[in-house]
Amino acid sequence: MKTKQNIVQAFVDILKQKTALQVKVSDITRQADVDRGTFYRYFESKDALIEDCEEEILNKIYVARENILHHVASVQEFRDNPNIIGPILTTVEDNLEMIDTLLNHVGDNHFAEKFKTFLANEGLATINKYASNNQLFSEKHRELFATSASSAIVGLISIWSSRPSDFTRQDIEEVIGIISTKGVWGIV
């Protein structure tokens, strides 16, 4: 597992100097100090390495979300404690470098779209599970709300991961809390 982590870290380090399109497997193996066979033991290609990193991040966030939902009995708990998402943000914070790599340095928006879709689906599932007034909002409106919220959250995480010295986890948590409890007009 240590070798796999070294390969991933080598890729992240190289992306600080080159775009993903410029990176070759030989660059990664040289940086990780492994041979090509070792690289291919873990990943079938550079794209597979990226996909593995994406899935690992999303799985970590999913587990953090599930742990929260396991302890939440009602939507009122979300209203009373907008900071309930703290464990998810801790997971993001613990993986900021990789998230920055995937959102801002790979050179395409694949992970951003995948992340938005993931958050929208999880958000919609949460809305459908906890919202007592589902009959007041159509499935279409719930989907649009979840998609809108997920886009905003990915945007916040993108700027946070690209400028971690400018924004703290608390900054992000406060803005998400304002948006989730007062809407976008809560800041004015």
C-alpha cells in the first residue's frame, strides 16, 4: 500500500509543475522511484490512477456523510445544528491537496462534474429521507435544489483547496451554514 501511495503522491507532485496531459507514466515512475511494472501492478494507465484517486475521495466523503446520517433522527437536527456537516469538511480538509489536484490541476472538469453529481445525488437522497414537506415540492424542484447546492459546495471546496492559506475549514463551514439555513440572501 505504501508503494501505491508513493505513486499517487508522485503524480500529485508532478501536477504542481505540469498539466495532466503533459505527464507520462515514465514521469510518475521516475518521481516515485518505481519501475513501470510496479506502476502497472496498481494502475492500468494514468487515467486509471486519476479515476482511483477520484473514487477514493468520494468514498471517504460518502463514509463521513453516512456516519452523520446514522446519528440524525430528523430534519430538525439539521436546522438546529448547521455545523452538523463538520465531519464531511474534516474529510475534505484532510484531503485538500488531492482534491485541489483533481479539481484544479488535472486539466478537465471530469472530477468537478463527478463530484457535483455525487453531492446532488446524496443531497437529494437526504432531502427525500428527511424533508417532511416533500409533497410541497415536486421531484423536479428537489432535484434542481440538490443540483444547485452541490454546484455551490463544489465551488467553495475548489477555491478552498486551491487557496488553503486564505480560507479555513471554519470559513467554509460558516458559508455553507448561512446558505443552508438562510439561503444565498443570508449574507446581505
